[in-house]
Amino acid sequence: MTPIWSASSTGARRDGHFEWRRQRLIAAGFAATLAGRLADDASVDLHELLILLDRDCPPELAARILAPLDAR
């Protein structure tokens, strides 16, 4: 199975926001593994992910919608 989000780390762990982002995504309904991958990429717009979830978009689909086109 191809990962939904396979972008490499852009430094979210280095600036201390990783755990906060990961916990926020898990609380919103993302699986821990996917939340970790999304939280680790500082280019992921956390707010846009949460907006999609607020509009009843499933977490995995929200991640796919916001994934960069070249991530395939």
C-alpha cells in the first residue's frame, strides 16, 4: 500500500512543534502514524487539515487532498 503522506521531514521536530502538532492531529481523529508523518512536515498546513475535518472530510482523505502533487 502506498503511504498517503511520504514527504520527508522539513524540520518540525527541530523547532519543538512536532509533538504539539502530532497530539492536535490525533485529537482531531488522525491515526497516530499518519499524524506523526503530517506533524513532522512543517509544510503541512495544520489549520487546513482541521478545516477539512470540520467539514466532515475523513482524516486520510484530508491528508491526500493537501498532499503535494509530487509526493506520489
